[in-house]
Amino acid sequence: MTRVRMAVVGVGHLGQHHARILAGLPDVELVGVVDNSAEQARVIAARHDTTPFTDFEPLVGSVDAVSVVTPTIYHHRVAAEFLRAGVPVLVEKPICRTLAEADELIALAEKTGVPLQVGHIERFNPAFEDLLRRPITPKFVEAERHGPYTGRSVDIGAVLDLMIHDLDLLLALIGGPVRGVSAVGASVFGGHEDMVNARLEFDNGCVAHVTASRISQRAKRRLRIWAPEGYAGIDFVTRKLTLVQPGDELRRYGLRPEKMDAAARARLKDEVFGRYLQVLHRDEDRKCDQLTSELRHFVDCVKTGRRPRVTGEDGRDALELAERVLGALRCHAWNGSPEGPVGPGAFPKPTGWLFQPTSERREAA
């Protein structure tokens, strides 16, 4: 069996896991890892018996494929060099900083005829894969993606760091186009936005509320969908899918509590789930690692020339929608007037200390 010669460019928090997984795949030869920290490159290379580099350019002519896991600001430069040389690229999300950069990568991949895959990892979450196999027409969606502050990905904000995952999932699930976008969010620590809420209105009538925060105490990543077919809920952390659909009796006759006698109404709360609404819990294999699935898929595309599940165009579409959210975010007037504070970096001044009730403040005064 011919092994695919691969390298990982950027072996920080996430990239080192790319290196670990690729080094363990039987049809992959990890020929090198790259990091601008010579010590980090040396440590990860020693761990996987490969060669460390501080510059990616020596590897351009020496690999069959590459995984680009650098900060977003370097995605275009690194990926473009490999694509020009006809080397397939997996680039982490977001695909690039700008749509122009994304368009150039897509054009290069098309010109050289090699796969360009974008690392929207939740597409490979088994709960989402299960949902896509089911007949569902979303009409209202809530997506939440919250996590603790890590100090990583400081070159981008919560929209491109976190929310873009769910924007990609919504586009994959609902399609487009998106008719309207409104958003509100704040920069808590300064710089980029740290928490965001967006409302998306799709041409097909679906409405989605999407929130992202990177200053939450606990991680929460879930998707909830209401549709004519029923309800679907995904917990991306536990990889659990919950489905609720109307039972046959409810579909045929409906439910008219006002016509029930007192005894029937008393039983209703115990019969709603089971008799009228059917519930199915799909607890996917928790040992399943979506990063491994994503990398295996990419390697298969390299070997077969198949089109990746998450293409460069998909990455561009998610980036375009993210830019629309950011645009709406920057235009939000906190006091309802453009003369007042506008945008995530101009949060209104506080009226006092939250932990001190108003009555205590008055007494202290």
C-alpha cells in the first residue's frame, strides 16, 4: 500500500492533534511538522518520529498533502503555496480572513485539480451525520456555542472562532440564501467581540437564532430544531441526538384537551410523551472522534480524487455569512440611535456595580 506523505503546518493546541492522528493512520507517512516555535516543532516531531521545521516552504515539493492549522491570518499564504504546487490542502476554519483570499484558494484548487477541504469539524460529528440522514425541514433553529476563555485565537473574534461552526451547519442543513441578518454582541476584554447573538432569516422562511460566547464558565454546544416533521436536538459535546415526532393518534386526530373529561385531562401530562409524542434518543458512540473522521476523509479524498464533504466553496459560504453577521454587529446601536455607542467595542457605560443592589447604593450615597 502506498502511503500518503503528509505534513502539518502549525502544531499548537489543535495542530498537535492533527499530527498525532495522522501519525497513527496506517496509510499516512507524517514526513514533517512545522511551527514558528522551533522548540514546539522539535517536541511534536520527536513525539511522532518525524522531522521538525520552522518554515513550511521546504516541504512544498516533498509531500502529497498538507494540513494547515496556523492562525487564520496565515491560512491564505500557506495554503496558496501548496495549492500552486498541486498539493491537496486541508485548511482549518475559517478558510481565510477575507472572501478575496478564499476565492483565490478555490481558484487555485480548481486550476490544479486537487482537493481543498475546510476544517468544519462538526460536519463529522456522528449526531449531525445521523440528523442529515433524516427527513427534516427546519423552520426555527436555536444554536448555542459557549466556552471558557482560553486566550487562543486572539487574531479573530467569537464569530469566526466559534459561531462560524454553526453558520456552516445551518447552511448545510437549511441551504440558502439568507435574506436578513441582525446581530448584537460585545467585546468584554477589548479587541474582537467575545459574545454574539445573531438572528438569521432564510428565503425559505426558516428563522435561526445563533449565539456564541468565549467567556462562559462551562462549555455548551447544542443545536435545536423545530420542523413540521417534529423536533431534533443535538448536544455536540456528548454527541447525543434527541428526536421527537407526533404519534399516529396525534397526527390523525389532533389533541383537544378542552373536550376531555377531568380524568383524561389529569392523565394527559403523563401521556403526552409516549402516547401523543414519540421520543427517540440516539446516543452515538462517544469513542468516535470527529477529528479522526475528518482527517481520514481528507486522506481518502487525496487518494481517490473525490470531492471533500466540506469544500472550499462551503468554507467561503460560511465566511461570507460570518462577515454579514460581523457587519450587522458593527452597526448595532446600543441606545437605539447612531449618535450613541455603536458596535461591540463601544458598549454603554455601566450604571453601577452589579453585585450592589440599588437600595444599598442609595444608602451608601
